[in-house]
Amino acid sequence: MKILFLSDNFPPETNAPATRTIEHCREWVKKGVEVTVITCAPNFPKGKVYDGYQNKRSEEIIDGIRVIRVKTFIAANAGFAKRILDYISFAIMSFFAGLPIKTDIIVATSPQFFTTFSGCALSFFKRKPWIFELRDLWPESIITVGAMKKGLAYKILEKIELFLYRRAKKVIPVTQSFKRNLINRGIDPDKIEVITNGSNIELFQPREKDPKLLKELGLEGKTVVGYIGTHGMAHGLDFILNCFAKITNTEIHLLMVGDGAKKQGLMEQAKNLGLKNVTFLDPVPKENIPEYISITDITLAPLRRSDTFKTVIPSKIFEAAAMKKPILLGVEGESQEIIERYNAGIAYIPEDETSFLEALNKMAGDKALYAEYQKGCEKMAKDFDRKVLADKMLKIIESSID
């Protein structure tokens, strides 16, 4: 079987779409599937091409996966108009790159919504089925973060969105909430199969804190709250910093690893607040992330308060669970249901200072309760093993081939 996979994000980028894509494709290659991924030069989130790469067409083999990188207009993850040009350019270039590729089926993944335009068009011209992997409800999510207002453009994009769902052979959302949303808007439930995010439990395993790293960062003896990921518009990290300005316990320290549209502003905010209990670090390669998770005690997974985000499950909660790091979750809805079902942490009310501080102090101050959360994390990790989920998705792909 041959799979053509379209994804705007791919390693060495370390965000959730890139990680999910390579970990699934890697498992499929092990099962004898021929996988070709069309992507662009790695540049997320700064909009700056990584060292060792150029913004031009190139090919490489990564873990048995044929990776074709196309030249695109590259913009940082900030500024709506430039990002749209970035997205559209990838859709166009991936379409032309995909035309000569022999394949049995096409998979196009969001949240870069325009990637699915390319998947649909390639399906039409190649007379092959295509699958829409739904990672985000776009354009709804861009309304939520304030990057766009409801109006004519939104209505047009929503009509295109529904058209794409109907044209796809299958839609694979990452949450049950997304599935319910689609069904409520008239999409055939029989074509929707949920494959949640998960974690690579071979890479993310419980381990002792890295003493060298702790010493290097001056975090010895601290209760470390870790946020590792994109510092973006959706995450409400300015709220987190305001909360840490209220914390008097000098043993509690926030470690923020990553980059994004809001990072510079967050660093300036921390400086203006005079925060001594926050450390900012640059992004680290995926293979090094477990080292940084190891030195944390609590994993922070926040989003801004919105009904839209009630449908979202942050992928970082699965990696945290795999390393038995209890989760301080600032997301309502399906994510909260998972955390509470497994007793893997505490969900606080998003952007509610009292709720956040109470939850943090409770988790940091009760050793017996903390141990119970660790047990819950262990159970949760077993149920969200990426290998199992990749195999489930492959079966859906196989059943979709005409």
C-alpha cells in the first residue's frame, strides 16, 4: 500500500502535528507501507528556516519515510494575512508536488486548513480517495483567538470546510467533541472515525530528575511547574504569569520551554512583573524533551477560556502522563473528562486566578494526593499508546481504499 501524506509541519519541528505525523508514518513503514510525506522547509514557529535546510524543493529519507519539501512563502506564526499566504502557498505547492506521486490514498492533515484543499484537489485529479485528518475546527478556532471576526469571509470558509468534510472518504478527528460538532452540522457519522493523540511511550518513560540539568538551571530543591510547547495566542500564558506574580512560596518555580508568537511579549511581561520564579528556555529537539519533563513535578496545560477549546485535547498531557508527571489542566470539556476519569491531575477553571492558585497549591502541597495522580498518569499512558493509535488509523486507511 502507498500513502501520500500532506502536512505543513514535520520534524525537525517539534509541535504536535509534526510529532503525530512522523510517529504514525514511522509505524506504518514498519508494517511495509510505502509512505511519502509532502511538507515544507522546517520553520515553525518563528518563520525562520532551520539550520541545514533551505526554502526550496528537496527530498530526504527519514526513518524510511520519503519526505518531499516544497518551496513556500514562509511567515512567522504571527500576523493573520502573512500566515494565510504561507498556508495557501503550501496548498498550491503541495498539490503540484503530489501530482506525479503514485499512491493508493491521500491523507491531508489540519490545523493548517488549506492543506486539505490540496488533498481534495489531488484526490480529484488522481482519482484516488482522500482522508481529512481533523486536528482543529478551522475557521472556528481563529475566531476564538481573535485573529478573525465573523463575517462574509468566515461564512465562505465555513462552507468550504463543510464541502471538504463531505468530499473526504473519511474524516479522522482527534477528539470525540470534534466528531459531535461535525455530526451536528450534518456530516455523515459513518464516515467519522476518532483517533486521539497519544504518546510515544518508548521515548517518554518515567525517569529520575536529571541532576545536571537541575543544577544548570538553578532549580535544585524547587517544585517545578513545566510548560513545554508553543507560546501562542491560544494558550493564555499571560494569565499564568500574572498568577505566578501572586505566589509567595519561593519553592514553586515555572519553567517555560518553547517559542511562539507571544514569547517575546511574555518575557517582557515577566520582567515588568519582576518575576524571579519563572525561567524561559528556547525550544529543544524532540528527543531531548523527556530530559526537561524529567526535572518538572507538574505539567501545565492551559488554554484561553472558550467554548471552542472545550473540544480540544492538548497533546502534551499524554507525554506528561507517560512520564508520570501529574497535569495541571486549564481546559474544560473533553480534556477535563480524561484527566478526571484517570485521576491524572487537577483541572482548574481556565483564566480563573483563584481556581488556578488553589489547584496548584493543592497539587504541590499534598504528597499523598500527588502519588495518586502519578498512578492515574500511568493508567492513562497505557490507554493512549501512540503505536496502538497508529495501527488503528492504518486500518481505517486500508478500509478506505477503493
